[in-house]
Amino acid sequence: MLKFKKSLSLMLVAVLTLVSVLGGVKLSVKAKASEPVVITYANWNVGSDIEKKIIKAFEATHPNIKIQIANNVDYGNYEKSLTAAAAAGKLPDVIMIPNIPMALTNDWALNIKSYVQKDKEWNHIPAPIRNATYYGNGVYAVPAGIYFMGYFVNDDLFKKYNQKTLPFAPKMQDFLTSIKKLNNPQDLVIGLAEEVQIPEWYPAAVNKKLGWYTWDGSKYNLNDPAFIQGVRIAKDLYTNKYVFDSLSAEQKKKLNAGWYGDAWNAGKIAVRWSGTWDIKGFKSLKFNSRFIGVPGGRTPVVGDFMIISKTTKHPKEAYEFLRYITFAHAGILKRIELDTKGEWTSLPLTTDQSILNKFFMGKLRYPGLKEAYQSMANGIIEGVKIVPGYIPSRWTAPTGIKVGDKANASIGDVIWNSMRGNVNISDYAAQLNKLANQEYQKASEIIKKLTK
């Protein structure tokens, strides 16, 4: 009997020990499950105060997710560093990308269509930039910033020379007349900073079917009369010395200006092309300036974009972070609250009027900016970051055309010399158009195979 009791006692000890061990295992599993998911993040702006603050704000409201700045990315050599990280199989989970086609061609981007379809705030992103993220049957990027390009005017010069100020989206003839009347070499005042952007936006101003650099959504139209006319207008402004680069070396020396930006800052240029990312600096200049967009009102829109890496192990958490720091209403409102230094130069990625009202009362309040935002549905999106093969189609593709000492000038060379040299754009427009579309098709076919 004693022997039996002893055996029973030993059995009970063994059972209790096993229960204790299993309980420990359960506790360990539970403890492990409660640890936050780590999302690695790469963005060339991560060093700014506002980006650091928005990450902390996200973590405070999402204790289950921790954000870690990718330490395998050289932020001073960003694109090459990302390529190296991809080759090593160590892409960050969330990445700011130079352009969407590059990410697609390299097969980096996760298709997030299933996430955005369920996201009610996704459709509040302004349409021109939201639609740029769709390729094939998927959605492969999230807009991360939105800016406008166009013309800024020095209102003090208009007043000094008794010229009627240009409104937002002026008429083309009024725009050109103002530039010419405000060009006063005797006072070292220049009408226009630079003319070379005209062929890129002008075609869309006179032909509603065209966008930036004649892109119509499926092809370029460089043989369209509107593009040829845009080049000719630019050439006229340069040839007749209405722009900074047409000044003599002596005139530039008197202006103490190494480039047109110096002359603009000194209050010596009436009309300047730039992007709204420069507004913070323009507000501190010693003259009154405004943003007027472009003649015709089809304001060029520029986007920044982010992707979720195809190799991420935590797509749901990565999407939750990405939406918060870009287009989510809560994240936008938090940015407005946190941006005490005015570092956030993007406009809000939303059409929600209550949020826009708060934004336009803040640090980036600037004449013309609100008008541009309100007319964005009529805007045109710049092609650099969204159109496959844009860089060779616009600049680098060889043409076989001899220009000056270049036996095989690039598309960019031909267009440049059509504005500032002796090339007649009409002679080569059809050839350039064919080459530009070939480059697009070549790049597009690669992406189509990867986005089926």
C-alpha cells in the first residue's frame, strides 16, 4: 500500500511538472505573439523632422507595429543602393521609389489592389495622381506626395512697370505680352527665367486630348501641330532675348547671377517656372510672388510614390503604415499638427474639404496654391515617374540625326537645339514621335508581362 502511495505521488509530481512546462510554453508563445511586427522603411526624406514625427505618431497609435529605418540603404546613393538591396534579397518593406516603371520592371512592387479596394479613403486621393498607380489589372504604388509645376510671378515688377497682373491660369497671349513688356535690359530686368518647359505643357493647353509632352494615355503625339508650335514659341522667346540664358556674359555679371534662380531671388525676373516644393523659400524673398500655373489652366501635377516590397513578410501591416503616412485622413491631420517647421512641402493627398481647409490656413498658405488645387481635375500629370520608357522617349534615345558636332544626337538634343539652335523641329517631329513611341512600347511590354 505504501509502495502504491509512493508511486501515485511520483506520478502526480510528473503530471504537475508537465503542466507547468506546457504552461510555460503557452506563456512563451503568448509573449512572442504580442511582440510588435517590424516594418523596414526607406525614404530619401527620413532624416527630416516631420518624417521622424509622423513615424512616432504612427507607432503611438499602432503599438502592434514598429517602424525601423532601413540600415542597408545608402541614402546618398539611393537608387543604386536599392538595386543592390534587391539583388541581395533584402529590400525594405516600404520604399519611396524614384519612379513606378523602374520598380515594376525590376519586379519589386507588390500588387495592393485587394487592399485599396477595401479602403474607403483611397478614392479621396485626387484622381490624376491616384490613377497613375494602376498598371495592367493591378495597383502597384501609393501616392506619397503631390506638387504642382508652373509659373510664379513677381507682382512687384508688374506694379513697377504698370503692367496688369496675370491671374491664375492666364490667357496665352496675355502671358506672352507680359513677358515681353516686362523685359527691360536697361534695368537688368528679365521677362522670363527659362523657356524650355513650354513644349512640354503647351500642347495640353491647346489640345484637350493631349497631356504632358503630348502624352495622351497610350502614345506620344510629337507630330501634333501643338507640339511644333510650342517649340516655336520657346525659340522666339530665346532668340529675342526674353530669357536669362540669352543674356550676355556682361549682363549676367552685372546681375551677379550664376543662374536664373539668383536673378529671381534678387527680384530681377518677372516670370519664373518652378514647382510648389519651392514655395517655402519663395515666401521669404523680399518681393511679393504668386503661383499662376500655366496658361489655359491645365496645371502640371507631379507625384512622389511609394511601394510595398514583393518580398515583405507583413503586407497587411506594411499597408497600414504606408496609408497612414500618405493619404489616410488621420495621418494627414497629424502631419498638419506636427509640421511646426513647415518642412512638409507636399499638398494633402485628399479631396476631403474639411482637411483642405485646415491645410490652406497653415504654413503653406500661398497665393494661387488653392486655385491650383481646386482645378486639379483638369490638370496633367508629368510623365517622368509614371510613363514606361519616359526618360529615353524624352531625352536619351539616339535619333541618328546630326546636330552640331553630334553625329547621333538624342531626342533631347534635337528638341533643345530646336529651341536654342538651328534645328527646324518640323523637319524631325514625325521621326522623333516614332522613336518616342518605340521606347514607350519597349518598356511597356516588359511591364505588361509582370503585371498580368
